[in-house]
Amino acid sequence: MSAIEIENLTKDYTVGFARKRRVRALDGVSLTVEPGEIFGFLGANGAGKTTAIKILMRLIAPTAGTARICGRPIDDVAMHARIGFLPEQPYFYDYLTARELLEYFAELFGHARARRRPRAAELLARVHLEEAAWDQQLRRLSKGMLQRVGLAQALVNDPEVIVLDEPMSGLDPIGRREVRDLIASLRAQGTTVFFSSHILADIEVLCDRVGILQRGRLAHLGRLGDLQRVDAGGRLEITVTGVRPDEIGTTLQTLDGARVTATPGGARVEVASERDVDQALRAIRRCGGRLVSVQPVRQSLEDLFVREGAAPDGAG
Ligand SMILES: Nc1ncnc2c1ncn2[C@@H]1O[C@H](COP(=O)(O)OP(=O)(O)OP(=O)(O)O)[C@@H](O)[C@H]1O
Ligand SMILES: [Mg+2]
């Protein structure tokens, strides 16, 4: 059984007042997330990430399509007690303190009175909210602090599946790393994590698989490494020191598809395939260069993003 199954999910919003028209925010999206996976849901602003997540959390109804979480249809209320959710813009009753809010959620999830206070403290510590802020009213907390409270709230019931809409948003670099570590620790305990983001660096270090949404459609789905390798077409990159790029360039003129670029300490040689590596290395040694590394050229996520974003509105 998959942790999340999304099938042909489609959402039209009605916009305009006098002259109503429909805008398709999500267009036939299908994907599954396996138990224990960290799945990154990517897309530019307005691509439809939040729309899909709101449907999963049954905050809005889909125009077409279905989804299941933990094998249960999304309108199954009992299933929602087993999952956690961080909204894009968490809105809490902000005269409560962080501690009170979490005790309240602990109560909602049926924790006995004596368990609520330690549970709240445990969660606030886990999301690294500084203790001085625990008894502050939420309206006095900074955006990043509120984000942490939101994360703590999503963890109250030890969810099997956790859905996070932009969990790193509003966090400083240290905060982002802490949330990254937190998500990694969730994986270690077997929780399935589905999170949206457009912070590519976070996605690259965390996710088992990603789906890239583009204008409501799923443009890519798969393991990050696979997506990036396919795109780079099997090219390899050789990094060397101790040579001038123009020297190697001349020696490698006969090698089809080789490209040489300068780096601070030497050069970077890109060759078309593994077959060309030996010849390139011999040429580099003849010039007195020293090998630093040979690795597949990986299209960065940013490249995928930019290319997708720049692509004409295809099959529309
Ligand atoms: N309530 C709504 N009514 C009308 N249109 C909406 C509504 N909510 C979202 N949209 C539109 O649907 C599209 C997808 O929006 P959505 O919020 O799902 O994107 P997103 O990928 O979460 O973007 P971001 O990265 O900015 O959070 C956008 O074009 C947006 O304008
Ligand atoms: Mg969003």
C-alpha cells in the first residue's frame, strides 16, 4: 500500500465577479509516494503545489480525480488523525502561547492531561524553538519562530504521513538546516514526508524522489539523480589542476564534443561519454595537469527548473 496515491487530480478555480471564468490550477496530476519516502513537490510560484496539498488535506474539493492517504480516501476523517500537516501560512489563535497551543493540540489528539505539558515541551525542543519563546503569545513571535511552532503542531500525533507546505519558508540558514535535520530524522523513524518547496538546495539534500509541477501539470517525476543524469546525456566532467585551460584545449581539439573551461586552480574538461575519458586524461597528463575528479555531469535542479519555466506552453 502506498502512503499517498494521487490520481488524475484536477482543480479549476472560478475567478472574476461579473464575468466568471475558470482557471485550471491543477491538471491531471497523478503520482504515488511510498511509505518511508521523502518526496519533494517542486514548482515555481503559482504552479499548483498548495492547491494539490489543500485537496489532500480536504480543505478544498477537487474538480476531478481522487487521492488516498494510508490507503484511505481523503475524506476519511479517522485517517486524518494519523497524519500531520503544516499549512503554507499557518494561522493560529495568536493570543495563545506556543506552549498553550501545543497542549491544546495534544488534548485534541487525546493525550491525557498529565502527558500534555511534557509532550508540548518535547515538541518545542524538537523544532529548536528557543525556550524564552515558549510562553510568549504567538502574535509576538517572528515568522521563523511561528514556522517552528507550526512544525511542532504537525508532529503532535506522531504522524505516519506528514505533509508540509513550504516548511523552510521564513527560516534563516541555520533554521533551514535544523528543519532539514528534522525531516531527515522523520525519515529515520519511518515517517513518510511529502513537502513542497522551491528552495532547490533543500530538495537536493533531502528527497528520495521529486515531482516537478509546471503550470498545474506534472512535468517530471522520479529520483533526483535519474532526472539530472538523463538530462545531462551521459556527459562526464573531469576536474584538473596545474594546467592552463588553453593548453589542454589545443591538445583536445581532436576529441569530439569536448569542452574546456577555466577554474581558479586549473580547468574543467567536459567530455561526451565515458569512452573519451582515457584520451582526455592522457592529454591532460601530457600538459602536466593533475587529476582531481571525474564525475557525471549533472544537470542542476535549477537548470531543470529554468528550462521548464522557459519552455513554450506545450500540449496546452
Ligand atoms: N482561491 C483561489 N481562487 C482562484 N485562483 C486561485 C486560488 N488559489 C490559487 N489560485 C491560482 O491557482 C494557481 C496555483 O496556485 P497555488 O497556490 O496552488 O500555487 P503554488 O505552487 O502553491 O505557488 P507558491 O509557490 O507561490 O506557493 C495560481 O495561478 C493561483 O493564482
Ligand atoms: Mg504555495
